[in-house]
Amino acid sequence: MDRYELRRLDYSLSEDHQALQAAYKDFFASHCSIETVRAAEETGFDKNLWERLCAMGATSMALPESAGGDGATLVDLTLVAEEVGRSLAPVPWIDHVCAARLLGRLGSVDPDVVSGTTVVGLDAQQDKSRGVRLIPAGSIADRIVLRDGDDVVLLTYGSRPARVDNIGKLPMAWVDPAAADQRTVLASGGAAIDEYQRALDEWRLLTGAALVGLVEETMTIAAEFAKTRYTLGVPISTLQAISHPLANIAITVAGGRNLARRAAWFLDNEPAERPELAPSVFVFMAEEAAKAATMAVHVQGGLGVSAEAAATAYLVRARGWAIAGGDPGVTAKHIARLVADREGRS
């Protein structure tokens, strides 16, 4: 048995992992109520929440110690991402940390990026390497990292692009690299593109983990409602048409969580061994999150589809976050190519 075999099959969390997740769960429970989420919908960003989150070390933890960070693993980051999704937090944490980690690998990260004082956005589209593109954090980012042909570039704008209204309530904006006030080429060639692909894999991994947290909270909302709603003298949770779909959502949460932790471990320790795992988390949860959130709305009936219902807020983000990085089908084709290449070599 090789030295990694046991760890590949173990998804359990250490005491430190559990403490980390509990700390962020408590943080978001205290500072990110559904009212806070609703209040930030116009801009897609809560600056006060972001500053509190950065003060807690959520941005610095993601960078290696050599870049001024705290050296968290990707498993650590998936735990934070789950809590971001569970609370629908209107902050660009995933975009920022993936872009910052890329800057760190390219030797271009500075203390303001590490601390989160300077917000960095990332072009998360798998199939876009030229021209104007839609960036998830484009309307609030101070800098934007993207691929422009064979170059990985850092863009700075004198005035931020205007936010585009979108179903996920994200601070999205159309970004034109040619219109940037400052364009800095960070790296070029095959090695640079590989590093950018790594950033895309991390973005998909953490977005998938956030969707796990989102789905688990939708299940909780629906289950609590089902336990208190009666029909014919019994809770509707006892009906198979309700209980079975809720059980399926629980299976989705468990499967997505295990896949995310497995993918995170491989991406940190043996990135060349199973490169399809990280994008697979995203593709799986992109499909399942929308179905689970729709079911949660159905369980609540007329209340679920009302604008003020929390279930509705989760539904629109389940659909919107899943396409923030472009069509998940493009990522699925990327996974197919990775698997086909590996099988072809075996």
C-alpha cells in the first residue's frame, strides 16, 4: 500500500477542521442573516460583512506562509466555502482567494491582497480566453486576473465596470481587457496557462463546496417546515412524497461533501493524479443544487414561491451561482477530455 492510500479513503475531519468550520458557521450566523442577504441584493456585495470576514483571517488563511498568509489547505477552504454557501454570504470570497492564490504562485501578490483590503476578481469561464467576458466579481473588484490568449494578465480600471443584474445576485460585470487603464502581463506560455487552469479548478472546487452548504440549508428549511405542517392530522414530513425527496437531498449533501474533500486533498497533494475531481464537484453540484432547491420550494408550497421566503433566495442562487463560471456543460467536456487522456495513456 502506498503512503497516500488510506488518506484517499478518509473524509473525516480532524478536531482542528471541526473547530475551523464551527468558527465560520458561528460568524455567518451572527453577521449574515437572510435580512443582510436581501439588503445587499442591489449591489451583490456587503462591504461591512467583507471587512469583518477579512478581519477574521478568511483571506489571509488561503495564502501560503511564503506569501504572507497562514498556509491553509484546500480542505480547510472547502469548509469555509460551505459556510459561505449556507449563509448566501454576499461577499466575493471564493473569487478573491482563488485569484490571490494564483497571484501568489506567479509571485505578484501584495499585502493588501492578502488582507483583502484590495479585492481581486477572477475570470472563471473555462472556455473564454479572449475578448469581453462576464466576471462574477467584476463590479466590485479593484483588480481582475484573467487569461488573454497565452497571457495571464492583471487588469486595473480607473472606474469599475457597471454591475449586470443577474439571477444569482452576484456583483457581475462585463469586462473588456482592452479597456483597462492598466494591463500587466504576469506570465505567458504553457506554464502560465497551467497555473491559470489550477485557479479555475480551485474556483470550481470551492463553488461546488459552497453549493453543498447551500443545499444543506435548503434541506433544513424544508425539513423544519415539513415537521410543523400538518395534513389529515399528521405532519407532512411523514408522507413519502415529502420524506423521500428530502432523503435524496441529504444523499446529495453527503455525496457532494465527500467528493469536495476528496478533490481538495488530491489537488493539494497529487494534482496530476486525479485532475478531473475538482471540476467534477462543480458539475455535480451545479446540477443537483438547482433540483434540491426547487424541491425545497415545492415542500413549502405557496409560501415557498413567495418573494419573502428564504427558500426562494436559496433557489435563485442555486441556479445563478452554478452558471457564474459559464456553462457547466463546458466543464463537463473538459472532464471528459481529462479522463480520456488518462485512459489513453494507460
